[in-house]
Amino acid sequence: MWTDTHCHLDEDRYNGEGNKNLGGTVGVLENARAAKVSRFITVGCDAESSRAAIDCASRFDDVWASVGLHPHEAVHGVDTIIELITSPRVVAIGEAGLDYYYEHSARDEQKVAFAAQIQLAHQFQLPLIIHTRDAWDDTFDILRAEGTPEQTIFHCFTGGPDEARRCLDIGAFLSFSGIVTFKTAQDVADAATLCPLDRILVETDSPYLAPVPHRGRTNQPANVAVVGTHVADLKHINPVEMARVTTHNACIAFPLLTS
């Protein structure tokens, strides 16, 4: 059975025009279960989406939630999410980090929010889910200054082998999304190839980043099997074994999944 370690099940796009066949959150979860996906982490990006993630996790026994402030939302301040962290079914802090590609929040605001969420991960002894884009050096500098949490996950890994080694050197997990299937992402595929089996996770980041051959469509958690099978092919192992390994890793990266 597969585990989708990063999806956004609160998104309206599962119910929007053109997606009626998906059947909303209930429909995409049913599709995923039929594709042998047994666990889901729905991820918060601000106070509103974190509350929605908690609500979703409270309704489904196989869904867990994270609480976080995405770098795009850093301007709102971490105080807006703190009260949500102790809610039942919360298994991680994030997604948190730095995004210098869009810079919807100023870099200084992003750094403050990222550092604060690292501190929260330490305080509440929860894993940290990291989003980093075009900001590798600052990401590692802040982790070094604040102390890397014991369970740290680089979600939707978009680096190459050099960035992968830096993440692995600090004990982090690498989570691969549909990007690893793109022909234009050979560096990501190379990173997946070198990543030790005990540090690999798979995700969809749905409704974003649908993998090949589903590009251009709304992504959904069922496609974590497509991502995982592609990574299995890169590493020359059976997809069934990849499902077992990545689900085992997910339970280590997110210890409360096994509770």
C-alpha cells in the first residue's frame, strides 16, 4: 500500500468546473484507496487551509494533517497557526520554508517565519515539512542556526544530486512528486536514483503537478502510485517493494502515522 505524504485535500478544485468526475474530496480519496493508497497527509499552508486540513483528517481515519505557514503566506505571521498545532490528527509542522522564485512574501519575512516554524517543530516534537525553491543556501543556513528537527522532510524535492546530498547529510528525507516523471527534470531523477531507499518518500502535492501521463489534469492522491512506480523503475526495484519501503519510511518520518 502507498502513502501520499503531501497532498492538499481541502482544495476547491476537486469540486470545480471540469472536475465533477473527481467527486470532490470524498471521490479522490475513494479513487486513491482503489489504487492501493492507504495513508494521506493533507498539508496546511496558512491558518485557513490548516484548519481545513484538520477538519478533513477528523472525518477520515486514513487522513492526517499538518499545520504550517507556506513562504507565500509568511507575511501573516506564525502566530496565526500556533493554536492549531495541538489539534488531534496533526502529525507535522509545515509546509514551511523559503520561496525566492515567486517572492509573494518578502525574503526577510520568509526567513522569520521559517525559523519560527523550525522552533515550533522542536517545541512540539513534530516533523518539519520543508518547501524550498531557489533558496537552497539560505534554507540550510537557517536549519543550521535553528537546529534541524529529528524528522525533516524536503517535500516536492526539486534539486539535483548536489542538493540531495546536502539534505541527506543532515539526516533529512527526500519526498518526490510528479516532477520526477517530467522529461525536463533529469536532475530530479538523478537525485532519486542516488537517494538511499531508507530516505525516500513519495507524494502527489495534489491538486498540483500531475505526473506523466496525466500532465495538464488536476492531480489527485491516486497518482502517488504513478510517482512511486516511476521511482521504482529508476532504482530497478519492484513497485510493490517501493510501496512497502516508502510507506515504512513515512511511518518513520511521521511517527504519529502509526498511532
